[in-house]
Amino acid sequence: MSNTSNFRKAISDAKGQALVGPNVIANALPFVGGGLILTAAGTFGGLNVLGANPSLFMTTFFVALVAEIALFFVARGIALKGNNGVALPLLATYSLLSGYTLSGLVSVALQSSGVGIQGVGFAALACGITFIAARPIGSNLSEEDGMALTKTVQLGILALLVVIVGQFALSFFGVYAPNFLEIAISAIGVILFVGAAVVDFFVLPRTYRDDQAIPAALSMYLTYINLFVFILRLLIAINGRD
């Protein structure tokens, strides 16, 4: 959920603007692909650590999470200044850490007989198909429709963030959402980030120039990762935890 502040900033910048970067999406896609490959590598590494030493994983998970959040803001700020030579290694590290922090959820999915490796693959494939379908829709939205959808998705994601933070806080006291509520939250998350994928293709060309592909790629990457997380959560909730 760390893309919320970036999402709001992009929406604000895009309002009432004509296209400033008509080719920024095409320029950003290779960086998105590279980031996802590194994320997969980070997840694989995290799964290995989790299997070999669970206590070490829990310690390193929180360290990685804090570092990931910090790197997001640092890397984005540097990328916006055009210093790609510094931004790229930071974004590569961010992608690896993102994969590492995802490995706990992926491990739960792999251990579920109703999800397994096929469910993880389905979630990744569904994200890719969503982005392919979202591109022509978002690129052809009118200004009025695009801003209406953008504001709706923005408010929805903010509300979802509050719920997720509440869930996380309650889990420390051993209070967990009933399964039907987890299914509802995950399904809403999927819908919102499908909407966010469409919004990306409307907002980003109005926010970033063609030479600002890295910050645009970061926004798309975060939408993809969050969509993946909520699809996987939904599959786990529907099938139950074994």
C-alpha cells in the first residue's frame, strides 16, 4: 500500500493537464518488467530464508519493510530530479526488498492446497492481463471520465488503507477478521487496484514527461504489486488456510 502518497500526487498533477509525456508508458514498461523480475528473485530468496530459519526471516522481514518504505521515497525523489544513475540501483534494491517482504504471503499461498504454485501463477498472470486490458481503456478516457474515476479510486484506496492498518494493529492482540470479511476486503482491494491500473494509463502521461520513465514505472510497478497481493489474499481467503 505504499503507493498511496505517490498516487495522490500524480492525481493532483494530472488534473486539467494535457498530455505531457505521450510516450512515457512505453518508455516505462521495460523498467516495470525489470523490477518484477527482481521482485521474483527477492521472493525466492525470502522463501529460502523462511524455510531454513523462520526466526531469522521475521527479524529481517521488519528490517526489509522499513528499508523498503524509505527507499520508495528516496528513489522516487532522485528519479524525479532526473538522476537515473543513482535512482536505478535504488529502485533495483527496492524491488528485491519488495519481493522479500512478499515471501510471507506467497509462502501461505504455497502451503494452501487450494492455492499452491498454480494460484501464485494465476495471480501474476491476472495482473498482466489486467494491465493489457487497462491500457486502451485508460488511454482513451475523456478528461471528465478520467478524473471522476481517478477520484473514486483514490478515495477507495485511502479507505482500504485505513482498514488494512486496522487489521494489522488488531492482529498484534490476536484479533483477526472472520473469513467472510477477509474475502470482502480482498475482493474490494482487487476491484480498486484494477481501477488503479486503468487510472495509471490516464494519469501518468499527464504527469510525467517522456524522459521521466522511472517514476512512472514505479507507479505502475506498485499498482501491479498491490493488485497481485489482493488477488493472492482473495484466493487464500476463498480456499481457507490449511
